[in-house]
Amino acid sequence: MSKKRPGGGGPTSTQQVAKFLGVSVLAGAVLAGLALPAVGALGLAAKGSVEGFDEIPATLKRPPLSQKTTILDIEGQPIASVYSRDRTVVPLKDISPLMRKAMVAIEDARFYEHGAIDLKGVLRALNRNAQAGGVSQGASTLTQQYVKNVFVEEAGDDRAKYHEATQQTLGRKIKELKYAIQVEEELGKKKILENYLNITFFGQQAYGVEAAARRYFSTSAKDLKLEQAALLAGLVQSPYRYDPLSNEQEATKRRNTALQRMADLGDISQAQADRAKEKPLGLDYSKPRNGCITATSGAGFFCDYVRQVFLQDKIFGKTKKERAQRWNRGGLTIRTTLDPQAQAAASKAATSKVDETDKIAASVVQVQPGTGRIISMAQSRPYGLDGSKHQSVISLNVDNRMGGTYAGFQVGSTFKPFTAAAALEKGISPAKVFSSGWKMSIPESSFRTCEGGPAGGGIWNLQNEKEDETGSWDMTSALGKSINTYFAQLEKETGLCETLTMAKKMGVRKGNGQPLSAVPSLTLGSQDISPLTMAAGYATFANRGTYCTPVAIDSVTDVSGRKLDIPKSRCSQAMSERTADTINQMLKGVVEDGTGTRAGLSDRDNAGKTGTTNDRKDAWFVGYTPDVSTAVWVGADGAKKIPMYRITIGGVYYDKVCGGCLPGPIWKTAMRGALEGIPATPFNPVHVPRGKDKRDKDEEEDGESRPGDGRGHDDKPFPDFSIPPDIIGGWDGKNGGGWGRRKP
């Protein structure tokens, strides 16, 4: 603030004149910095300058520099690097002295002799511009350039702010000068040089000298040689004009100019400069590797899921804008839950039976029971934006809000264990027997919503897969053979609301984030759900009834080493341990002698359930051991669903695709790889009472092509088929009904 006379008067005449002259000198410096002709302009620049000077803020707010974020797997190995600007900030001691000297020599030779403004340089520039009658030379100091770079950095991707930071106006230059003076006073020369070397742009997406050294020479800033340092220093004035990759001749001339300047200043001898000038550019270019497209082991979709978690979870910022800014600023080290062994197995499994060029796609996702950790995520389509190469950035494994499909996929008979769990919790015995023909018709009004109203006003018509599937079944055999009519009756006796409530406790919702609808066909898997949701839901059984929300991040550390808060898995008891143990024993039968025999693991306890949907547009296998829960989905990932009849997938012809014949073997490959070297953990043993099965025929056959015959078996239908709803009712997602949980 200007000094005022006692009594509140304004500046004295002497003070006004001094201030006027000072600003006139600054204006001259500004004109030099703008590389404008000086003739006739200085008086115009001085006019009106006194009034505006004090309005400029006194504090320069330097934003944290945007840096590279590194995403690691659970063992600390890199998965991918993501950045808005490829930069790694390093201290001055980790920058070659030759690099420091080269930058000062070519950009501001009197850097250590002048303050924020080089008056000698200003006069020289004014004189040369006047002689030239136009643009000839500027006189911005390295400190002024640093201040300008800070404004550019702060602007980020905001075009309006970038324009404001780079516009050639007198007002902006005066503001830069005031800030430069303050920076000189507060930081000192060494810190200014360090900051400048870390903030400036070197072309080829490299910001800062460390990124530039690695980009052009595949080395570090600390180990730069003389000729390398001179090349990088020469780039700063015009990174595109002097780009050594596209204009070797111009880059060489500029490098040699920097070398000669260093010799003239005594930084190196003339002999050293001459020898360096004779050397070739010696580039060892490292291609930029940015984003999840560069992820290792097919983990691009998992990498993107981690990004989505950061951008959407309020623990990383109150608003969407804050979280996006924090992500773009980078400088984070994110250690994830991804297990490299499991990820390699999942990637192999996803492409083991389905080719990336097929119209049909496959997805695999694995969750660790008891922790909610997502240990793998893969699919048959490679991650990327090039549709001609069958790439995709849409994850088939996750909900829509996390980068997934519109709503997920119908899950078919894989939903039936949720109904069974609800029945057991209500006190219905596994020995409960229901009898039926192969078709049934049930009034929808027989099912009640959680609000107590009817679940519809029509008739629900359903059927089993095979016409000879008539008779009686208990819960174990109905799960093993996937009997639709049994589960329609079980849901009716258990309660539609109870089934919905159980699924909700196990984290099951639609892939669009909405709660499941209260419709009778719920038990047959008529609603769209993501594979990750199914894997986490089944992990509840493996974890003896405790559901844990899925998580992908183990830790986040910022550039200063400070650990940030992260979203934690929340675990809650969804059912009694005895209920879960009973489900485990019954689902063991599915892989031992039911619809999932081709998926079964022979070296450890495992359980699971097959599922297919109407016209076989979706096929599933979801299963688990006490250590890993895995969901596999197969189907069309485009806008139009494809019935999987008489179709070739992965070079194999199928008359009919079923859950046990295609997703099942994929599941087996993923589980074997993920569990290799891990001791087998048994399920908790429990006696499961059985009812009397009155069926005359008790066998299951699939329709996968047999080795050698080249065809599937059209005359052998599949019992894991379910029918979608004829009508969809509404449910507002509120809890209702309920029951007393049995103690284990």
C-alpha cells in the first residue's frame, strides 16, 4: 500500500512521481518481454499505470505441479501410469549440473547477476527492437518465465484460463513482473531454477526435466551428458520447432547454439563444446505410456475401475469437480488389491474359450471372501478405443456407474441360491419337497411385495428345461438340476419380500444401480446384474454368511508421502453361518454331479451354480472356494443380444450354449490359476437333510461340442435354463416383511 500523509491524505507528489517512473521502467521491461517496438510506446505504457498497480494481488499462489500417478498391484509392481501431464518432480541435487548450466546459458545467462528484472537486458532488447523497427528480441528472465509457467499450470485444461495466462497484454506482463519480484525475494535462485526445470515443457508430452530425460534419452536427469543437456535446454524456447524426432537438423543447430553459449560463458571449454557438437543427437526415445490402455496382464479394465472409484467416492473429494482436479493433478501412488497371479489366470481364462474377434464376449472377475478385495478382472475384448481391433473401454464386469454396460446381464439360475438362503433363514428345511409337471402357471397375486401388495395381476407361466423334468425334488436336487418349477414354489412359500431382502443383504442390485424389482420371476434370474455383484454375493456363502462390499484400493499415497483415506470394505452378517454352510454343501453337488460338473475342481472343496437365460442370450457360472469367489459371464456385448444356438465361439461349434459347457470351463481355468500354490481350505462340514426324490430319471447332459465330432448335441437339452418374466412389476426398494434369523 502507498504511504499516506497523517490524517488520511493520499501519496505525496514525490511519491507519485517515483511510482510513475518505476512503473514506466516496468512498462519498458514489459515491452521488451513482449518483443514489441519501443518507439513511441513507452509513454503510452506509462500512462494510466500508476492507478492499477496496487490492485494486483501480493501473493503468488503456486499450484502443486501435475505429476504422474502410478497404479500398483498388491505386490507393489506397476500396473499402469496415468497422467494429465507426464512429470516427475526431482530436487536440484538430482539434476545434472551440466543440465542446470545449459538451461541458464541458453535461457538467461545473467540469471545469477540480476534480480527478477534484467534491466541491462531490457535496455539491450529495447535498443535492438528500435533498430529493427519490429520484433527482434525479448528480455524475459528465467524467473519471469517460471511465473508464466505457473499460470499455465494452474490453468490446466481450462481453455479460458490458458488463454488468460498466455495472452500478450501489458496487464498480464506487469502482473508477472510483480510476482517475479516476490518469487525472487521468497525462493532464491536455486529454488527458482529447480522449480523452473520441473515445471517447463520439453515437448513430446514431457513436462519437467526428469520426464524429458527419460523421453528422449531413456535416462534420468541426474545422468544427463553434456550434449544431451544442451539438446534439452534448447528445446524449451520452441519444443515443436526444435523437436529432434521431427526436425533433426533444427534440433542439432539449436543444441550446438546452447553448447557454444556454455563455452562463451566459461561453463565448459571450447574444446568440450567442439567435441560435443560433432556427436550425433544419440536419441533413445521412450514412447509415452499413459493411461489404462498400457496396463499389464490385461488389467486395463481393472485400472479404469480404480479410476472410477477415485472419481466417484466422496472420500477423495466432496464434489465431482474436486475429485477430478485431484486425479488430474496426479502424483499419487495407488496400491490396489489386484493379485498378479489371479489376474494372469483370469486373462488367460477369458480368452481360453472365446476369441476377441467373436461376436460373443466373455468376462471373468474374482473377489476374496472375507475382505471384499477384487483380485482380478478380465474379459475377452482387449481394453482400448480402436473398434477395428475389437477393443472396448466398456467393462462387462461392473455396474454402469463404474464404467460398465447399461444395466448388466440377466443372471438366470445363478440367482436360485439367494432364494434358497432366504428359505433356510425362514426355517424351511433343505428336505422340503415340491412336486410339479414340467410346466406351471401361478397367479402373480400369490406373491407379495415388501409393502404387502400383490406382485402383479396376471398369470406367471414357467417351465423346466426338459419335458421329462416332472416329479418331486428336494432343495439339494433342485439346485443340482436347476429345476425352475421347484424354485417358483420355494419363492412363493419363502416370500418374495424375504427373497428380495436376502439378495439386498448380499449386495445384489441391478447393474444400473437400482434395487431389484419385486416380480415373481426374480428367483429365475430375470433381472440384469453385473458379474462383480454376483461374485461378491457368492463370496458371502464362502465367508459363512458375512457379506463384504467389493474394494479395489489398498492404499493411496500422495507425492509428499502422506497417506490418504480410502474406501474400506464394509462387512455385515447376511445370514447365519449354518445357512451358509448348508448352501455350500448343496452347491458342492452342482459341481460334483449336477449341471456344473465340467467346472469342478478335483483338489479342493468348491461350489457353484450354472445359469442361462431365455434363448441362451446369457450364460453364467458363478462359484467359489473358501478363498476365492469367481463369476464368469458369456454373451453378446453389443447393442443386440445374440441367441447362442448353432454358433461357433472360440473356434468350437455349439448347438446350444449352456452355463456348464462354456462359462464352467472358463471358471475352472481362472480358479486353477488363481489358487495354484495356495493350500486347500475346506468348507465347514454340516449335515444337510434330504427329502425323497420321486423322479425316475436323474441325470444331466450338456450340449458342448465333443472333441473329435465337431458338433454339439442338439438332442440333449440343458437343465440350467430359466425363463424371463412375462411382465415386470414395480418395487420402490424399501425393506419390509422380514424374519427372525436362526442361530447357527
